[in-house]
Amino acid sequence: MEECIDCGACEPECPVEAIFPEDALPDKWEPFVKINYAYGDGMGVVNQLTNAYAAEHNVQSPPLEAR
Ligand code: SF4
């Protein structure tokens, strides 16, 4: 498994400015730190955490076929 070496090269390349150093993460994205770390535990855990976040923050997304 390859690991991030924290070089920062990806940060300016992200088209939606979604990459931050962990110590500069805006407060509103803090819940996603736990979700990102959960990738090592499998997608079942990630989906559980993501669904919990969505329910807690009333995040709604239309089904793919409706987009
Ligand atoms: S480009 Fe981004 S993900 Fe890749 S090593 Fe550098 S900081 Fe980590």
C-alpha cells in the first residue's frame, strides 16, 4: 500500500479545492477526518460514518438517475 508523504503537490491541483493539510482544515470539514481515516477499515465503515454525517447534517442528494 502506498502512503501519502505529505508533500502537498495535490493540494493546488484539486479542481474543487477539497484538499487541505490536516492542521489547516476548515472547522466545517472536521467530521471528515474521521471518515477519511476509516478507509483503512473498509467501505462498510466509511458508508456507515458518511450516512451518519448526512443524517446529522440533513445532507440530501438526489438519486443518480435523477441528476
Ligand atoms: S500528492 Fe498529495 S496525496 Fe500524494 S503524497 Fe503528496 S500530499 Fe500525499
